Amino acid sequence: MDVIFSAEARSEVRDAARFYEDEVEGLGRAFLQKLREGVAEVKRNPFTSRIIRGDYRRHLLSRFPYGIIFRIHEGVIFVAAVMHLKRKSGYWEEL
């Protein structure tokens, strides 16, 4: 399955990676690696992620407090958000 990130999700990824890298050298790269692993898991087993609203699902990243918010449409995984878990839930629905 192909994976497409929304512009907002790409922006969230950049911001998070920059934040972590500014905190500790190498931590931003570690975040991106965990995100790649999470996306790979979603591609392998997309229907095992918990449904959170409508047809949107959430896959939790290991080590970092983030979730990949996605839906599957016509064989494509659309990532709507890469959400910090402490952020107001559902904010991504307005994007």
C-alpha cells in the first residue's frame, strides 16, 4: 500500500524532529526512525490499529508520545496527522 502524508502531517513531523534534535543531538533522527518503523507497521497491518473516529485509526509510536492518525481509502494509507498524544484530541479533524 502507498502512504500519503497530508501537508499538515509533514509539518508536524518536521516540527517534532526539530524540537527533539534541539533538545538532544540525535534525538530528532531517533524520532524519525521510530516514525518510519511505525509507518512500516501500519503498511504491514493497517487494520490492527485502533479506530478512533469514523474510519480514522491511530498507531502509537514506541518511545515517543506520538500517534499516526490515518485512514485507508482505495488501497492508499492517508496520514492526516502525526499527533502528540498530549495535544487536544480531535484537533486534526479541523485540518
